[in-house]
Amino acid sequence: MSFPILSIRKLNTVFHTPSGDVNALRDLSLEVERGEVLAIVGESGSGKSTLGFSILRLIDSPGEIVSGSITYHDKDGDVSILDLSLPKLREFRWVNISMIFQSAMNVLNPVARIERQFIDTFEAHNLGGDYQARIEKYLQIAGLGKQVKKMYPHELSGGMKQRVSIALALSCEPSVLIADEPTTALDVVVQKEILSSIIKIKEELNLTVMFITHDLSVASSIADRLAIFYAGRPVEVGSAEKLLKSPQHPYTAMLLSSMISLNTNRDAFLKTMGGTPPDLRKPIQGCSFMSRCPLAEPACGTYDLSPGKSYGEGYVECIHPGRMAREVEAVD
Amino acid sequence: MITRKYLATRTSYAIVTAIIALIINFLLPRLVPGNPVYTILLTKYHYLPPNQIKLLESQFGLQNPSLWYQFQRYIIELFHGNLGISYYYYPSTVVNVIATHLPWTLYLLGTSTAISSLIGVIVGKYIGWHSGTRKETFVSALFMGLTSIPFFWIAVIFQLVFALYLTNLLPISGAFSVTLVPSFTAAFILSVIKHSILPIFTLVLVSFPGFSLTMRNTMVNQNREDYLTLAKAKGIPERLIVKNYAARNAVLPVATHIVLAFGYVVAGAFFVEVVFSYPGIGDALYVAVTSLDYPLVDGIFLMITLTVIIANFISDILYAYLDPRVELR
């Protein structure tokens, strides 16, 4: 029995470009369980950020969510995010689902003091109480002193800015936090600190975290479950432990075998993956990974994706799950 | 943040600029071929005996034709606060001529610059936020057309319309009715306002689209800023996103544009003042240049130069005040 907080069903988001519509999300279905850390892992263009933006309906022209549904399971009932009117959507954002953006350097308004950027959010949602105390509380949770309140964004370092945006994301006490590559723009040391504070905060505030990253090692260090994205869909979803130990999808298996670890043989060549992802402007028949998959066979081209399963527990989108992992192991 | 060091460097730059401008101001009118005595007096009297001409030349300080000698005299007199006597408005002093013309120009250009920058920023903010829509494309194209129309052409069209078709609705020349004596009476003030409507309207019509387009362009770029996406995600109402996020950042470069425009207020609107026979600085400059009135040209140029230098200074300080990232060291 699962208790999802977000259910995404058959979501299609496209970007209208002069050279044709790019299907960034293709019939995507996914469940986010209450209280978990779900890591969305994929390469550039796999649709992972588009998913984050779609959930908060931040997709701007030329992008468009064309079909599907996103349901937020609130304590008092379900909210269909895509059906909310604009004023309702405005009220819904941030107090239920908030987001940490990738571009820490530019997400803060350069001409306003930090406290102002908190207060206008509180005012927008008619939150009562002592604003100053609230700001200080969340700055502290994010690992910042209260003197930051009176500062301007340009007076902060990159890491501090990202901490401010974490504090901002938490300040309205949302249930779900979408972290869209929150550490990509930061150096490794700061990255480590930010990651551990996100995990700490998650435990303290009983948050559900959707962690978007291209870094499988980062994902595996913090996630309860992993969703491996490829060409606008999750190709494999499962508990982090199981998925890392025995990857079912060839893509996952190849990603894992290209990772470096401390006991990688120093003289061995690093394994890489040839080829490029398919062109999302064209309809994709069957398995999207077929062109790069060493196990591809004619049957893959007719693999049926249409049932639009929702991936709560483990799921793999391959006609011969697990085979790749076994073969990689055999070669090693 | 403005440091004392910044003020010192800026002031020394301003002084150097002023000195260079002073030299150029002095040389330019004197490089125009001709002799002021002949230009002014012979148009009035057709013939003057040579000794009279000599007399006038020495009165105007032109007895020694050496530019170096005249420049020395000019600088010495300048530091005594003496800008000389106008040839054309003889025997009025240059200071006097400027003092009688400047208030009209300040009123005309001050008002029109204030109106056009205000309208410009508001309209620009609006069309910039709605960029890409068909309406916006139309308005932007229209504005681009408006900015490229010369001031005097609009002025002439207005004169034509109000002289031929809408007669007696609005006065088309002068600063006030000739039957009135300048004074602080209701009738006089009303007359001044009525006389200024057409020139101000002309100036606003041609200059506000410029402010609008600048504001529009900086607004459009705001759409791509990440802090706008965050503001949207935070659930800030659109009205406040436009005001506190987009416009607040977009107005920064426009503010410089506006302050500099105010700096040029003292220069007058040459063509508009000439077409509407408005007794402002532009009108005085026109007379000064056409009659080779060296002291008056020098005086007006000097005033314009100094004001523009000061306006630059103010715009820097204002920018530092509006944008916390700017540090003036």
C-alpha cells in the first residue's frame, strides 16, 4: 500500500520550436510517495527539469503542457494542479510545493534586501505571525546567520545564495520540495554541505523531496528511490538500494558501469556510452534507448508504452530486464 | 556606496572636461567665416564709415584679431564672472540675455521632459511586459516611427492645423499674449500655459516613445531572468512581480537616460523654439549663431556644458542609489 503525495499521469509537455515541436515529456507517469526522497536522474534533455517546472506550472511559452494530469494529495483532499485557475494556482504555489532552482547566482532579486524577498512571499500568501522570527528561523535551518536578512544578494557568495533560496523554499512550510540540480553551480565542498543540510531539513520538517540531478553518485547518496529518465520518460524506477545493486534497464546498467569509484582499476579505460539520445521532435516507436542499446532486437521497436503505468514500486521499461547487468558483470 | 575618493576623481575628471569644452566652445563660433560687426551692423545700416567700424570693433574687443589674445581676455573675464556683452542684444550682457531666455526654456523643456519620461516609463513597462503580442508589435513599430520624426516637422504640422483649420483654439507662436505684461496674474499665467501647450505636446510626442522603447527593451530582457521565475513560483501576484521585480530592475538603465535628458533641458529645443517663436535658449542660440554673436554663443555653450557635466555626475550618484550593486569608488 502506498501513500503518494503527487501522482503524475500521462503528462505531455512540448516545446514549440521553429524546427518542430519537441516532446520534452512523453506520456510520463510517476508517483511521489509521502516523505520520501525521490531522485530524478537523467542526462541533459531527458526532461527532468521540465518535469519539475511542469509540476509548478512554470512552463512558459514556447513550452506548453498539452495533456495529462498532476494530482496533489492534500490532507483535505486532492488538488488537480493543471486544472487550477490562475489565482488559485498562485495561492497553491510555494505553500504546498516549493522549489530550489539550479541557478543560485541569479534567482534572487538583485535590488531587494534578502528579508524583503521573504516578506513579499509571506504577504502573497497572507501568512500571519512574526515575519522576522520566521525569516531568522529558516535562515538558521539553512545554515545562515540572521545578519543575512539585511544584506543584498550581491553581498553573498554562491553557496550562501543557494542557502538563502533553500531557506526561501522552506519558509512557507510546504509538503513537497522540488530541488532542481541545487548543487550544480557550486563547488564540491559546498555541494556536500548543501546536500547534507537538505537531508537534515527533510528529516526535521517531514518533507517530501524530489531531487533532480544528472549526477548518479549524488542521487544514490541521498535518495530513497531513483527514477532514471531517458528521452522524456522514466525508463526505470525503483528503490535506490535495489536499483544500484541490480539495475534492470540497460541504460541504468551502462550508467552505473561508467561511474568511477575508489576501487576502479587505475589502468582500465573508463567505460563510456556511445551515441546520442533520440530526436524528440520525431515520434518514437517502441523503446527510446534502442539506438544505443547493445541488446537491441527488432521486438524492441514495437515495445508498447501505451498502458501508461504509474510507477510506484519498481518498474522497468525493457523487454529483457536485468540482462544487461548480468552481461556487464560477466565481462568484468 | 560612494566614497570620498570617487568624488575626488570624478571632480577632477569634470574639471578636465570643462576645460576642454571651454576651449572648443571658444574656438567653434570663431571658426565660422565672417566678421560680427559687418554681419550685425551692415544688415541694419547698409553703410558705416570705416572709423565707426574700427570704433565698434574695439568696443567688441575685436581690435586685435589674434585668437590667442582674445582667448586670454575671455578666460580672464570669465574668472571675473564676466561673460561679456552680447553683440546682437547690445548693450545687454550675455548673463542678462541668458537670464531672460532661460526661464522659458526651463519651463518648456522641464515640463515636457518630465511628462515624456513618466509616460515613457509607464507605457514601456506595459508593452515590455506584454511583448510578443500583436498589439505590442504594433505599438512598438508605431513608436519607432514617432521617434524618427523630426521635432520641427511635427511643429510645422501643428502650426498648419491650428492656423488654418482650428483657428483661435490654441496660440501657435510666442510664449504669452502680446497684449499682456509679464506678471503673476491669473490672466498672464493662463496665457503662458496656453502658449506652451503646442510646443510641449510636440516635444512629448516625439520624445516619449524613445523612453518607452528603452524601457520596453530592458523589460523584455527581464522575462529571461531567473529571479522572475522564482517570483512566479513563490506565488507573488503578477502586479507585484511587474512592479517590484521586473520594472524595478528594468528601470535602472532608463534612469540614466532620463537624468541625462534633464541635463539637456537647459540647451533648449532649438527647432521647436524657432518654429513656435518661443523666447527660450534655443531661440537665443539661433540668433547668436546666425549673427556671429561670439560672447552669447560662448555663454550659452558654457552653460550647457556645465549642466551636462553636472547631470552626468547626478546620474552616477542616482544609479548607485537605485542599484545596490553599484559601488562608486
